Amino acid sequence: MTFTRARSYHHGDLRGELLARAEETLRESGVDGLSLRQLARDIGVSHGAPSRHFRDKQALLDAIALAGFERFGALFTDVPLEGSFPQRLESVVRIYVRFATENSALLELMFARKHSPTASSALPAAAEQAFLIPAALVAEAQANGEVVAGDPLRIGVAAFATMQGIATFVSSGFMTAEMAEELLGDITTQILNGLRPRA
């Protein structure tokens, strides 16, 4: 993919332009392909310009991850406020798998930085914020007796591990995105079976 330099920098949005190019580089070349100097060359600014916004590569990675969590969390606002728990859960599943499939390198970075001892202290809070809507959905289903008791975030881990597994299958070529899309209804059913309280 060829990066076309936007004109936004000339209006003072260098940080946004750097992040956009950094995410594209991440998708193309992984974390090892990222450097502040190369980003500066890519968008046509002096090699020292990026340091006004990111003190080093680690700060850049944190900023990419933070923006990723914010974008990820915003997608969950599309989960219907009304409807049955299975319908709303399937919406969560589809949002997660689609994001993870289309942004596999970004999602990996997001969680790697969240757990890194050198990461920004803002990342754990951003990650928790991103999952507030799915967690609230689980808590609501618990109150209605549709999901086993316990910490909604911990209960959701098994469900998200299943979704991440499907996304990994797609990114590794084990299955196509179209196959995954067709299976999401069945996957939701299996997740529901796992979450349902035992009689």
C-alpha cells in the first residue's frame, strides 16, 4: 500500500499524520519496521519533528495502542441497546472478530503494550474502557439469570479468547474471512452454551 501524504500537517496535525502512517507501517512491516526517523521521511518532515510528540519509539507504540483501544471501544457503541442477550452478544462477537481480523497487528500491539512494564499508565484504563459495553452486557445477562455469576470481565475472557482464535485463523490463512463470517452465528451459540448457568 502506498502512503499518500495528507496536507493535514500543514494545518498543525503532525501528530495525527504520524500516527496514521505509523499504523500503516505496523500493518505492512510490524513493530520492527517502525522508527521515528523513517516516519519523518515518509511524511516529509525533519527527522527531529516527531520528537515533539513522541519522546521515543516506546512512546509512539503507546500512542498507537491507546488510539487503537479508543477506536475499538467506539465500535461497541453499535451494539443494540434493546433485544435479546443472544442477539446483542452476536453483535459483540461480530464487532470483535471483524476488528481483530482487519487489524491483527494493531490488536497484538495493543495488548502487548498494555501488559508491558514500560507502557504508559493510561493503557490499562483505556483497555478497560474499551470493554465497558461488553462487560455491561454480561452483567445485565447475569442479573437476568442468563449467565453464570462472577466478575463480568473475567467471565468475558473465555468468550474473547474464542473470538480471538477465529480472528487468528483468518490472519494465518487457516480460514477465509468469508468462512469466519458464516460461522459467527454458530460461534455465538457455543459461547452462549459456555456462559449459561448450569441447572
